Amino acid sequence: MHYQRTFKNLVAGFALAAWAVLAAAQTAKPNVVILATGGTIAGAGATTANSASYAAAKVPVDKLIAGVPELKDVANVTGEQVFQIASEAFTNEKLVQLAKRVAQLAAQPGVDGIVITHGTDTAEETAYFLSLVVHTDKPIVLVASMRPSTSMSADGMLNLYDAVVVAGDKASRGKGTLLVMNDEIHSGREATKRVNIKTNAFYSQWGPLGMVVEGKTYWFRNPVKTHTSQSEFDIANIDTLPMVQIVYATGQMYPEMYEGAMKLGAKAIIHAGTGNGSVANYMVDTMRGMRAKGVQIIRSARVPDGFVLRNGEQPDDKYDWVVAHDLNPQKARILAAVALTKTNDAKELQRIFWQY
Ligand code: ASP
């Protein structure tokens, strides 16, 4: 009787100790919130052979998480469905809504990192926007896939696992928003979708910041442009974004392309210029006329790499124009919209384009 009780106590003691060890291991893992917005990573195709034709934004966040049981080995993961859309359907309103939710979560002491599942098409715009307006050092990691989860060799599972690893890693802090795909960790400011169909969709002209391999991050460089906690912009003060439109330059241009955007209400035009952001001589008067009416003219380039030289192809000082530095037109649109919430001075805008 006495021995029986001692044995029972011993077993109970062991069980308690085992539970305490398990609980400690559980709490030692980082807490990562996955915000799901849709995209191919939540896509579904008709057959396993459909790797490129499918419907995006079908699989809910709980199923995404359940599809990668290994996530619970690296983090305490919770999920939230913010949107269920293909990313080409993102709007300024949705960007603002998402950023406010990210900022709320980042402010919670119990959250260590945030992953955002997103379509590849506009992930680069969302990543850059968040890096400009969310004040936090905690990792904010965008992740996507090129193949739907139903396809053979779907890339979303490993990408999601990698993103959660990066979001939970203290070494990822203070690096601005990140975009994880195909084993690479890109700066959210620099990553751009360069390839369709293939799984190595993203590219950064100055190189990725690091890599993530088998649950471990490897870092090679830091971003130098101002971002997140150091940014002068804060989503707490932004409820709407001013309209900024891109005009894509080709060998035959028409004034109405610019004037139409102005009539729509655009406060700035991103000129996706040929070469070094150049402007056809017969278009210069139209663009100067718009600047005289208060519209900002920002010269970017349709050439993917390099950067636009101020006063290079055009006398920007004389015309009071701005150059987009190394930002591609879609990223220049994001920065211009954010900057215009604070200033409408072209010199100040140029300072912001150098700095961010
Ligand atoms: N059109 C899809 C999207 O951006 C493509 C993708 O996710 O790869 O939502």
C-alpha cells in the first residue's frame, strides 16, 4: 500500500516534470503570427499537373498552417485571414488596412515576428510600403509561391516554413521588411518580381540579404536605406494615400497619357522612362506644364537595373522634377504616395527618394 502510493507519487512527479520541460520548450519558441492575404501560395489547381494555371486565393490560413506540420517545430504559430485575394487586386485602401494590422501586432509584447502570405504580383509593393510605415524592429516577412499548393513540387510549403524561421529569428530584427522565397531572404525595399512561371521569381539588383536553409538563416549584408523604426512615416498617421500614377514610356507617346492621369486626380506622375529615365523632347512641355499646375514629375526607368541620375537626361533642378534613384516605377509609386502625405515640396521629395 505504502509502496504503491510512493510509486504513484513518483509517476505523477515525472509526469509533472515532463510537462514542465515540454511547456518550457514550447514557450522558448518564438511566437509568429501568419497574416494571410491570398495569392498563389493559397491557390488551387484542377490537377496536380496544373503548376501555372489555377485559381489564386482559395486555401484558408488554417489549412495553409496545417499543411506544414513542421512549423510547430520552429515557432508557436497562429494564423489570421486578412484578405483572400490575388495580389493584383490590392488597392491603396488594402495596403493601409494591412499595415495598421501589422503595426498593431508588432506592438504586442507576445508577438516576435509576423509573416504575410501574399501573391507574388504585387508583394514587392506591399513589402516596401510596410518598410516605410510600420515602426518596429521585429521581423515582418512576406512570403509567396509560384505554384499552387495542389501542384507537383509546390514551392509554398518550404517557402512558408522558411518565412516562419526568418520571422522567429532574432537575427532578422532591424533589417526592414523582408521577402522570403526560393531559399533567399530579400530586402522588401529591393525585391522585385523579375520572372514569371519559374520559382525563382524574385530578384534584388544589389543582391539578397541572406539565405535560409534547413531552418537556419545565413546573413550577408544589411540594408542601408532608412526603414521601419527609423522611418519618419507612420501608419498611425496615415488613413488614405494620394493618387500617384505611372506612365510607361515607349517610342511613341501622347500628352493625353499624362494629362489623363492628372485629370483623374494624380498628385504625382511616375515617368517610367526609357534608358536613364529619359523623356522624349516632344513630351517635355506637357510635363513641365503639369509641374506648373502642381503635379510632381518623378523620373524612374523601365530598365530594371541601375539608377536614374539627377540632372542626367533632363535638367531636373531647372524643371523642379524628382528622380526615383534606384526604385523601379511601382516602388516609386509607393514612396511618392507615402511622401506626399507629408510634403508637396519637390526638393523635400527628392531628399526622401535619396534616403528611403
Ligand atoms: N496573380 C497571383 C497573385 O499575385 C500570382 C502569384 O501569387 O504568384 O496573387
